[in-house]
Amino acid sequence: MASATSPSNFQKARARLANYSEVVVLISFVLLFLIFTLTADNFLSLLSITNILTIASIKGIFVIGVAMLMISGEFDLSVGSTLAVGAYVFAILMEHGFVMGGSQILPAGLGFLALIISLIICGLLGLVNGLIVVRSGIPSFIATLGTMLAFRGIARAMGNSELAKTSGNADVVRFTGEAPPLFNVLNGDINFINDLGTPAGGARMAIVWFFLVVLVAVIVMRYTRYGSWVYATGGSRVAALAQGVRTDRIIIWNFIVTGALAGLAGVVQFASRPAIDPARGEGWELIAVAACVIGGIWLQGGYGTIIGAAIGMLLLQMVEQGLILAGVDIQLFQATIGLILIVAVISNTWLSRT
């Protein structure tokens, strides 16, 4: 006979789930997949599946950075604005080059150099976020809410600059030349997949980049000292400091990585649709946070996985695509995501009480 203090089978099962947070979101993903398969026409078509993967991958690239940041106990609400700045920098350098004082410092069509410059600038924006949070002690939610507005203002200023004006619509920058090979590398069609069905699929290289970012992040978080320090920083800042973890440095680097990945996502998206406007990425910061929470990352930090956040992003995009194909008003998408988010928070809170 089991003692009164021994855990029940139910408690043991809950403890196991708490150790594998991505299992919960994976079960949710499978259930919703089955529901949309039965209720939405053409949901299982090649075009539908590849569209889900491609769109989720573009957003998912910077969701991984947000996930690492949230595990360390911080937020970044400026990622959507950072994405827009990165895409503008890349677009302007590709279309116009860099001109200062009437002199052409860098020529147009810089290709790989334009990509590197864009990522560096977005990483610096992340550095600004990190320094504000660490040096001032302002909660990152508030600090990055401010920089979200500031960086969006920078994007709008870039769109309205004389350098960016290529058409009557001054705030839109378009790449008007012949697409360089870099565009295909960043987000070209994956033809051997797209040609498998009729109508053709919509798979793009963003899927590959998303997979690579997830793979690298999983390796870093699971098998390196840095990953352990990220979890320690989010779990208990005081305990981590006592163990010699430089928590401020961890937080700053996570902000830098998040900014750089936001820039990469903006460039990847631009490569398939070579035009950028100031509203690019608007609202994506909330989608990123939602994907992470749905994926099992705790709001207080210290817990969750990269795989869970990736599945959470795929789930959100699947819901949007499924609702469209099921003929449901797309305005209900936000309401649906809100409901899923509430359920995820309740689930995470329940699992945390093991």
C-alpha cells in the first residue's frame, strides 16, 4: 500500500510533462492539425503546407532569439521595429549604395556586404536594448516598449529620406535591379519540393534558414556553458551571480542575438518580396512572445526550450492558415490566438506547481 505522502500516478505524469514542456505544445499542434484536416478544404495540399512552413520560418527566425531572451528572464518588444530597420538598411544599400556628402562611399548592389551591415546594425540596436535594461534597471518590458517606438521612428525616417525615394510612394524602398544570387540563397524557391504537386508548392529557403537557426540555438542551449548560464540567469539572478555567472553580460548578448536575428528575418523576407515599408514587422513582437509562451517558455524565465518555441510558431501559423481555408473570418485569428495563449499560460502555471 502506497504511503499517504507518495506521489500519485497523476502527479508523476505531471512532473514528467514539466520536464518536457515541448510535449504539451506538440500534442496541441497534432490535435489542431487533425481538426483543420477535417474541417478546412485543401489544408493538406502541398501549397498550404509549404505556405505554413515558409511564413512561420520567416517569423520563427527571430522568435528563436526572443525565446533565448525570455529564458534568461527578459523581453524584447522592439524586434518588429528592428526587423524593419534591418530590411530598410539592406534595401537602401542594395538599391542605392551609401552616399555621404555627395560622395559614393559604397556602391549599390552590395550583396553579401549589405547583409552583414544590416545584421551588425540590428545587433547594435539589440546592444542598445541590453545596455538600457542592465545599466538603468528598467524592466525590459518597459524599456523595449520605448525602443520599439524609437526604432519604428528610425524606420519611418529611413523610408522618408531622400536616399530612399525611388517612386511617388516615398516611404517604400524597392529593389529595381536584377535579383542577385544572394536573393535566391536567402529566400529563393525550393523547386524540388514545389514541383511535387499541383498546384505547385510555396516552399522557400526561409525554411532552411529557420532550421539552421533552431539547430544552432538547440546546440548552444543544451550543450554549452553559455546555454546553462542563460537558464541560470532566468531561474534565479541572485543564485547565478553567487555561482559566478556574469548575468549582465548574458542578458546583453541575448539582446544582441535577438536584434541580429530580427535583422536576418527582415532581410530574408525582403529577398522574396523586394520592397519595404515602415509598417513591416508591426505586431510581430507580440506573435513572438505568444509563440514562446505557447511553446512552454515561462514568463518569469529559467524554463522552456527552443524546440517548444519553434513548434509554437508553427502552431500559430497553422491556425491562421487553417482559419482562412475553413472560411472563418480572419478577424477571429487574434481572438483564437488569445484563447490559445491563455490556455498555454494556465498549462505552464499548472506544470510549474509540480
